Amino acid sequence: MSYPHLKLQFFMTDIRQSLLFANFMQDLGWNTEKIDATFVYLRRFPLLGYFAKIPRPKPPFPLIKVNRLIKSNHIFQLRISPFLSSIDKNYSLYRQQFLDFRYKIISSPFNPTTTIHIDLAQSEESIFNNFTEAKRRAVRRAIKNGITVSQSSNIDLFINIRKQQYSPLGFLMVNEMQKLWQNFYPKNAALLLAYQNNKDPDIYSKQKNVAAGYNTPVAGILLLFYDYIAYYWFASSLKIGKKLFAPTILVWEALKLAKKIGYKTFDFEGIYDERFPQAGQSWKGFTKFKEGFGGSKITYLENFNL
């Protein structure tokens, strides 16, 4: 299988290795270090020293310098998730390099090891036709159900959706989402919200914590943008939104937006990886959802720790 849009990957930098993301991590309380062009994020734990992670560094990987950093900063554990897909001709070579340096494969990865990319160089018609029949039908049903999608600058509306979806622990996500928005919006982030504009009393009467009205968002997607890639970073929906197929039309509108503003690849940011069946059990549901939009499956090198 050919992946013409993935030729860009050899020149791209993952968003987790951007200065924007480094600033975001600092706002969350992480220290940052740099090895050559690679950001390392460190968190201090009393008595233990530092925990460190290196998300999505590009090859070649400076493992000798990483070892020096571990010793000089009293790092008790380091995790790394290489930005290297299986189509790279050096995939096996770099994998062996990590093993030779005594890194161990993490059974529960901290960054997705498999994802789906959609090529945004295609026409909108081609992108839509690559959806499964069920997904194309879901977009049409969402429209019929009165779902409309619009961009918003009000991150609190989306935060409220996520808090309700993940209640009673939704409050734990608030700080991260606020910091993310502060660091990436408006140039490198977009928020799409879905609204149910045709009130249906029978549907609303069966839902809890949802006010029946024209201005109540029922689902949303937070997109991040960096270096030719549009990232499906956060998505959330109330039960009524799922019932009305809001998540599906949101993805369709997100794809069109990312294409319109010039991004080349839409990254679904993770699907189930059969290499880690136990850790990925909870990913199977949304994996099926994402697979319905077509695209190319991308497999990355495993996450490692030392």
C-alpha cells in the first residue's frame, strides 16, 4: 500500500516536540530540558528525584546524551515514544538500538502507538466517499436531526461537556484543557461545537443535565494544528449528542476545516494496538468509530522506558 502523504513525515515535527507544547507542559508544572532539538519533560517527586518523558522525538535518537541527562538530573525513570512509523526503512534498526541500550518496551504506552491518518490533499468528495456507508448515513441523519456545527472561542462550553461526560471525575480535566487552550489558541487550535437546533421534547425529556434549548452544545471537538498536521486532540459528547449522531458530523466538519486552512494530514491521535491487547481494551469502542472515516493505519515504534 502506498502512503504518498506520509512522505512529509520525514520532514515534520510532532506537536509534542514544539515550543508551544513545551510552554504548555511548563504551565502544568513540568520542567523542560533540551537535547539537541529534542524536548525532554521532567517532573520532580520528593525523595525519588525526577520522572522524565520524551514524547515523539525524531530520529536519530541521541541515547548517549539521554543517559548523561539521566545521571546529571537524578532521573529515576525515563519514558520515550519515538516518532518513527513502520514504513521507515530504519524502523528495525532503531528498534534494536533501544533494546541494545537496555530500554524496555512499555506494556501500557503513554503516547498512542497506532493511529489513523487521513490525507487532506484529496477532494472533499473523495474524503467523504472513503467513509463507510454507515458513517455517510450518520452525517445525513445528524443533519436531519437538526445538528449544526460552528466554531467557537468559548472553551468553557466544551469543558462543561467533558465534565458531564466523565462525571464525577470530569473536574480533573479542567486545568489541562484550560492551559492547552491558553497556549495554542487562536493560531494553533480550533474548537468545533455541535448544537441541536430543532428541539425534540421526547428526546430531551429522557436526558439528565441537559437544558432543552437552541443554544446548548451537545458535543465538541478540540483540534490542534502544527507542522502540516491537524490533530483530533479531544472529543466529547453528551448522551443526546451521540443519539443524534453529533460526533460523526463533527469529524466531517473538522476534516473540511483542516483541509480548508491548508493542513495536509488529519491525525486521529490513537487507535487500538493489537501489540498491547490488555492496555488497549478500552480503546476498542472509539477505534471502531474512527475506522469508519477511512484513512491509513499508522504503526509507530513502541514506547520504551529506562
